Amino acid sequence: MNRSIPWLLLSLAVLLFGLGPAAAQQAEADPAAIVQKFGGKQSFDATEAVIAELAATGDERVARALRALREGDLYWREGDEAVFIATRKGSDYEIFDPLTGDSAGTVPSGDLQKVRVKNSIRNAVTGALGTLTLRAENPAQRMRAASTLFSDADPEMIGPLDAAIAAEEDSAVKARMQEARASAVLASDLPAADKAAAAKVLATRADRESLTMLIRFAGATDDPVAKQAADAAIVAIQNNIAFWNQTQNIWYGLSLGSVLLLAAIGLAITFGVMGVINMAHGEMVMLGAYTTFMVQELIRNNAPGLFEWSLTIALPLAFLVSGTVGLVMERGLIRFLYGRPLETLLATFGVSLILQQAVRTIFGPSNRQVGNPDWMSGAFDVGLMSVTWNRLWIIVFALVVFLALLAVLNRTPLGLQMRAVTQNRRMAAAMGIRTPWVDAMTFALGSGIAGIAGVALSQIDNVSPNLGQGYIIDSFMVVVFGGVGNLWGTLVGAMTLGIVNKFLEPYAGAVLGKIVVLVLIILFIQKRPRGLFAQKGRFVDA
Amino acid sequence: MILARFLGPRVWILIAAILAAAILVPLSNLALPADHPLHVPSYLVPLFGKYVCYALLALALDLVWGYCGILSLGHGAFFALGGYAMGMYLMRQIGARGVYGNPELPDFMVFLNWKELPWYWTGFDQFWFAALMVMLVPGLLAFVFGFFAFRSRVTGVYLSIITQAMTYALLLAFFRNDMGFGGNNGLTDFKDILGFSIQADATRAGLFAASCIALALGVLLVGWITRSKLGKLMIAVRDAESRTRFIGWRPEYVKLFAFTVSAVMAGIAGALYVPQVGIINPGEFSPVNSIEIVVWAAVGGRGTLIGPVIGALLVNYGKTVFTALAPEFWLFLLGGLFVFVTLLLPRGIVGTIDHGWDALRATRRAKEAEKGETAGTDVVPDPAE
């Protein structure tokens, strides 16, 4: 105990005072400290020793300093002998940190001294750069080194890369190294046949970076063979990028579509099946989102360990909260208005105002923070496309909810009764179905589903009292577009609208794209007033 | 005059009251000294003017909803379009007095680095052109929209939803800066109208009187339409569209007529609203605004001439009072009003009074008849006869 207090003080002191260069010098293997050893007048041998020492750290950041050294861009400042990378800027030099490359201001040229190099030093640097990272123990580190070298496109590195490729056993890393070599070959003065081969290698990589590299090369070269190969590679890469762009659009479209599906699917029950215009549907979604917020607050305060489970816990609760509100609405209001759709619309709009204001009064008007559990955050790459986990989960979730609802409607007694009541209320009643009870349950189900949607939407949207308003018109559009009384129509409608929206966005911009979609739907309704999947049967308008 | 007989005394009282307000309010504002008990303070005049514009808007909605059964949830769009047309005229009147002092371009265009006026702004420096556009633009939109919608028999809730989508799409469109309507901020900083300063009390009084006259004319117009043969047809379409069609009428044309006339009225209301409020921005297009209009008409009593006027005045007066007293409370109240009116007062105030009156008269007549009957049975033939 007694001994630990001075230790504590000491570490505190180190923390307080050691944030500057002093801290850098403490750890022996800190490259920031070693690189400073280039400072001051010294022999070539000493410089070589520092290069070796830097290479031994295995930190790829030193590559920048080493390369600068080789190009003769590494300087040290008179006075404190601090080492910088410097580039001429007028009569002064702009200096950069040798490791991070952050700008450190400008100094007059008289203050800087160049770190002297000769050919043997340059060779030592090249060797060090090669061994430094390409031969690292860790494959991930080798991979990173190859990626860095790819962007650098440094002809001097061809030799080390060849050596590394020969020694490499991991095929993925090897491929990356070959790409790095190809980029270096394009920048070198090797024969045209080699460059043509390199262009082919880049064509298999086929991303935007190799495209710019090839375009630059094709513009600069005058050798017909190499140029032809580069042009072929450019076309191939452009096709590949176009393909991935389309895939990305579809993916974004599916993602937007699944959000629309979630928002609309409850409405497909209340509006589509029951024919009740529930303008408070968006507020049911909002209640679900706020339930998630409440659950997370409780967990944060009482059982932080459960945070990863917060969404799972929130799901049934959100269903219950929104379902109960829906049940109360149906029993207290909507059942008096059956057969008067316009009045229902107005009354439920009133309810939506009240719910919004109630939430605003209780939780305040500002956005509430709903956290993403770990499994919902982050992203991974598929080809040239980045896929975020939360979008992926929401698509999965939307489909699961959709299938579950389909199962409820088609496979349970409640679903059977619901369909019976919708198709012929009086006949159903005559068969002994308690139609008022079925109405209440149907409405509660639709509202509960909206609550579940709210849990998912809380992950990608701002949780505020206005959350629901943003979805209500879109939801109605989806249901009307897809066809009333048909869940499949809602699915197809949501996905179509999502994808069309995302494909229009690049040409028309987000807002205009949305407007175009709305106009298209309005025109579509003119053509098919009953939506994509119209219910078959005979209707007479009231 | 046939109208006099058809409209009934109540409507004439309303029109007289509106015209009286058109004279008395400006008079008391301008002529009476500020400490006189009957003096109307200057800040109230544009507020009253706003109510009157809303009343005209509610009346316009009543024409389609109350008399023709089309629940439009997009009437705010026609109102806002009329407002924008007027706003464009007022914008051009600013001339070189804007912040950037550009005689040709409004401030926001200078700010966006535009070099010349977009083609659709030409002509708006002329009042007659703007006034024409105030009616033409909403009317044309309603005509085209209605033509397609009614022809393909989009009715009921579907129509309500697509009208709402229409105003929503316009909301999004007008929020864009590239549209050339001032984007988010809309059009504001107006200086004068027809050469009169827009801030002056006299101008505001004049605008108020103009709004009142427009409302009175609106009541007359709607009264005339609904009491005509066409009006009977509208009511027939409202009550039994299919049957009307089977008899041989074309309901879509009837509806199209009502919808277009109503949109023009809404546009005029918007045009009168903008100079009194001093700003028009895309918020006017928001679907909630359009639904609020419906509740004015519903509260007052749809399908009557005086109902929407009374409803709009009452609800908006309540809004002013409550948003000042307890802003949080207002949305609860408005929401409650929606529920209350649809559930318990489906005919609105005027409709309920009428209905109650009729019911009362019916029972009295029944009673009298009963009395007469019993009296009749009591009457024993006079033996003397």
C-alpha cells in the first residue's frame, strides 16, 4: 500500500509531463524516437545503423521516413536536431512529421540540414523497406504492407517484392503482393511486355485505385503493346466497377425497401386487411422506438451487461406497448367509425397528434440516443461494396417479420377468422365468429407489428417524436402500390419502391428521386387503382 | 333574385357580418385613437386577416368535401401555390432594395450565384399577371390531377391519400434550392404591394378588407354553385356516386369542376394570406396543414355554407389563444378536437344545430299532429249542427 502511492504519483507525473517527446523516448522500440536519431551530423555508418534499427521495429509507419530518406527529403532542424520530411515551398520549406506525415508548419531554408545519403544508404533503405513489412511474421501485417506498396507504386521495390513473393505462402497475401509488384512495374522503366503483363494483373484486381493507375499509365506510355494491354484492362475494370455499382444500388434499394416494408407491414394489416385508415400508424412505430430507448435506459442504469440483448428484450415489449395502444384505440374509437373511412382517417389523425405531443411532453422534443449493440455495428466488404451489419440485419429482420405475419394469417385460427371477417363479415358472424373481438385483435396485431418495426428503425433513424410522420406517407404509398389486402403485394411494393428510389437517386438526387417516385405512384394508381396485386372479386363503390 | 330565396337568411347575415367587419375593423384601426376602447390594435388586423383567409380556404374545401364528397388532404398545396404566386410578385417588387441591391434578382438567387431570372419568374413583376397565376396555377394543377384521378375512378380514401402524396411531393420539391423558390426559407422580406408599403397600417387594413370581400364573394359563389342544378348533381355524387353514374350522369366531370373551382378559391386565399403574414415557405405544403383545414370544416359543419367559416374562425382563434397560453397543450386540444368532432359531432356545430332544430320541429309537429288527432277524436259532432 505504502509503496504503491509513490508509484501512482510517478505514473501520474509521467502521464502529465510525458505527453511530449519525452514519452516518445521512453519506450525503446518507439519508431518516433528512433527516427529522431537521424538528426545531427553523423557518419554514413551511423545512418545505416538507424535504418536497421527502424526496420527492426516492424512498424510500417517508418516506411514514410525511410522513403523520404532515400529521396533525400529527410531533414533535421538546426538547434533541436528534430527530424522532418520537408518539401520546398517558395524560399521556405514546409515540414512534416516523418512518421505520420502531418504538417508541422514552414521553416526558412537556412534552418534545415539534409540527412546525407549515398547509394549504399539508398540500397540499405530499399532492403529495409522490403524486410520491414513484407517479411513480417503476421500475415495481416504483410497484407497491409503489400497494400501500402500497391498505392506507392515504387519501382525500387520490385526487387524486394519479388523476393517476398517467392517466399510467401499465404495465397491471398501473395496475390496482393503481385498486384503491388504490378503497380510498381507500371511506374518503372521495364520493357513493355512486363508492363502489359502488369496491366493484366491489375485488371484482375479491378478496383477504382487500379483504374486510376492504369488510366494514368495509358495516358503516359507511348508503347503500343503496353497501351493496348492497359486499355483492355481499363475496359475490364470499368465494367467490373459498373457491375458493382449496380449491385450496390440494388443492395441499397433492398435496404430501403426493407425499411419501407417494416413501416408498411403493420399498415398492410390495419389498412389492407381491415380497411381502417390509421393515420396514427407512424406513431405506433414511434412508440416502438421509444420503448427501445426506455429498455436501453433501464439496462444502462441497472444491468449494463445485458446491453447486447437490449433489442431482443425490446421486441416483445414494443409489440405489447404498441399493440395495447392499438387495442385501446380500436375499442375506444375506431369501432364506432367502421364503414366511415374518411371519419376514421380524421379521428386517427387526431390520435396521432395526441400521441406525438404526449411523447414530446414526456421525453422532450429532441432526438433520443438509442445505441447499436456490437453485432449491429460495423461493416464488411463484398467485392467493391461495403455492407453494414445494421442494414443487413434489418433486411433479415423485415423478411422474418413478413414471414411470421404471413404464417399468422394463413396458419393460425386467428388468421383464419381475420380473413373470414374481412371477406364476409355477416357470414363470419353467422358462423359464430366474434367479429368485434377479431377486429380488436387484428388492429392490435397490426399496431404491435408497427411497434416491432419501431425497434428496428430506432437503429437507423433518429428517435424523436416526429419519427412516425416521416414514414406514414411512404407506408401508405407502399400498401396502395402493392395492392390492398395482400401481404405479398406489400413485400413487392416495398422492395420495388426502394430499388426504384435508389436507382433514381444518382441521376436525380435524393429529393428529386423521391418526388419522381411519388409522381410515378400517383400515375400508377390512375392506371391500376387497386394496386399491383389487386384482390380478385367484384366490387361496387359505395 | 333567386339567390336571395335560396341562400336563406342565415347566409345573408353571415355575408353582412363579413362585410361589416370589412368596414368596421379597418375603420376602428385607422380612425379611432389608440386609447379608445373600440380601437383595434394594428397587430390584430393582419391576424384577423389571416383568419379570414383560412375561412375562405375552409370554404373551398367544403365545396369539394361537404358538397361533393371528395376528401382532399392536399388543399394546403393549392393554398400555398397561390401564396407562392403572390410571393413572387411581392419579391419582384422589392427591386433593388434587397440586401444585395440587385434590381433584377431576388436576394436568394444572388446568394445562390444565379446570373439571370429563371423563365418561370418572368411576368411576375406585373400584378395582373401574378393575379392571373394565383388562380391559374392551382386551378391547372387541380384540373390535371383531378382529370386523371377522377377519370380512373380513384375515390374515397385512395383519393385522400394521393392528394396527400401530391402535397408531400410539392413540399419536398419546394424545399430544394434549385427550384428557384427560395428553398427552405421561402419568400419573405416583402416591401410593398401595388406601390403601398406592406408594413403600413392602411395597407394592412386594405388587405383585410380585400380578404373579407373575397370571403363574401366566395360564400356567394359556393352558395350559387351548390344551389344550382349542378350543385344538386354534386350532392348526388356525394351521396350515391354509382347510382348517379348509372342514371347517366358523368360524376367525374362534376367532381373535376368542383375540385378545380375549389383549388382556385384556395389559391386566392393563399394569395391574400401571404402579404398579410409577410412570408411564404415550403412548410405551407406540409400534409399536416392540409389535414388541419379539414378539421376547420368538420368543426363548423361540412355541407353548410356558414359552417366552415365559423369553424375556421373558431379553431384558429383557439389556436392563437392556446399557443400563447400553453403551447404544449394546443396539439392535445387539436387532436382531441379531431376525435371529438368525428365521434360525437359528425355534423359539426352548424350541422348539429340544424339537425337539432329540425328534430325539435319534427317532434313538435308530431306532437301537434298527435294533439290534433286526439283533439279530433275528442271533438264530438255538434249536435246543434
